[in-house]
Amino acid sequence: MSRSASSRANRRGEPPPSPEPLPSPAVDSHTHFDIAVGGEDREPTDAEVDEAIAAAVAVGVPRLVQVGVDVGSSRWSAALAARHPNVLAAVALHPNEAGAGAATETALAEIDRLAALPQVRAVGETGLDRYRTGPEGWAAQEASFRAHIDIAKRHGIALVIHDRDAHDEVLRVLDDEGAPEHTVFHCFSGDAGFARACLERGHVLSFAGTVTFSSAGALREAAALTPLDQLLVETDAPFLTPAPLRGRPNSARLVPHTVRALAEVTGVPLDQLCGALTATAERVFGPWDD
């Protein structure tokens, strides 16, 4: 999600209560603490972020991936991961930022520099967005996407894809460039057919709170056919709050709602699913220090 939408999404009522803790640890593979805890108008304090991380740990989510969307948030993400053992970082220029002209040579060089840091384990979120960016920005998005793929491959770390209304185009670029060994479709939004196309290529699908929405039958079909070693879960907090809490701010501590929904969809016992989600996350992003 682009930072430009953050203020609307981050102030939609009172934060919901924490769910019942998971029986085994799981991972929030994609969250934005800078926006969820702070907002568009300010960065959160270290104490506020530490409190939010502790709340996630308390419900069985001790491992998290903090994701950047521009140079500033990517630097912030790397800094958080450097000081906090529960957090790894992903760094990138969001496709909507790229479509608006932010993917300059200087900006991409800074993402490249950050990607070399030991606590940075992914380049993302990058990709294509045909919803918020109009045709005038598509060429810039694609050029940025290709540059990010190159950065991920050169540093030997994962690639985290933002794909909105651009399924075929994203696969075309990945096939052209050659995808990194670990490529994650963040907040997977396709149907079963697109899921199969991604899975056949060895990509990993990460499901957010959208899989809990009553209208998301096609998304649940995609989740049901995803092998456990290609499955991740995320919040994308403060966005995409799972049912029945839609309309209220999302946070990393709410990921158990989505994990439980995935257990129902896949038919995998909850404890086993938690273990599989953790194993996949550690294979994709490497080990945490916690």
C-alpha cells in the first residue's frame, strides 16, 4: 500500500481488541509499523513501536517483516530491524511512487545500498499497480520493477510483489527478467487460475485479511490450493483489517484472525499451520534473531 492512502486508513475508529493467542508462533510477513503506529503526519516513537510489537508477540506473532514504500520508510524499516530482534526489513519504492516519478537513479541507488544491510531480507514492495496509477505512469512503474528485481537478485534476497489489476503484466516482467529464488506475492489478490500460474513458477502467496471477507470466495479457492511451503500470512497493517473487524485500524497483533481463517480454508490444523507458516517465512526471509 502506498503511504499516500495511509491517513484515511489509519484513522477509522477505535483499535479493536487483541484476539485469542495462537497455539504456536506465526509470522506477519508484511506490515507497516511506521504508518500503523504513527501515520502520514508523524513517525511513531520507539516506545510506541515497541508496544505494538509486544502486543503482536503476546498473541503468538513474534516474527514480523516491516516493509518500506519509499526511501524514507525504507530507511526507517532498516533502522527498526537493526534495533529490534523480532523484526526483519524489506525496502523498495512502491509502484505508485515509481509511477509518480520517484524511482530516480538516486532513489534506486539508496534502495540498493539498504538492500545490502544484514537485517534487510527483501526488496519490496515493488511491482505494478494499474488501479491507482494511470497509463501515463505505467512505463516508469515497469522500469522501477525491473530495477528492483535486479537489486534483489544481486543481493540474494527475496522479492515482495505488489500486484494490483496487473496479474499478467507482473508475470510477464518476472518471466522476462528471471525471478529471484524467493518471490512473494504480497496480499495475493488473484483467483485459483492465477494462483496456479504463480505456484507453478515456484512463487509464494501471502494472504491478508481480504481472505476473510464474505465476497472473497475466489481468493479462498486460491488459498485452499496453495501448498504449505508456498503459503504466508500478513496484515499489511494498517490496511485490510480482517472480518469481523473491517472498518477499524489493522495491526500486526490481529494476524491470528487471518491465520484461523486460513486454517478453515485449507483444512490444516491450526497448530500445524502456524508451524508451516513460520517455516516458509524463515525459508524465504532467513532466520530472525529472537
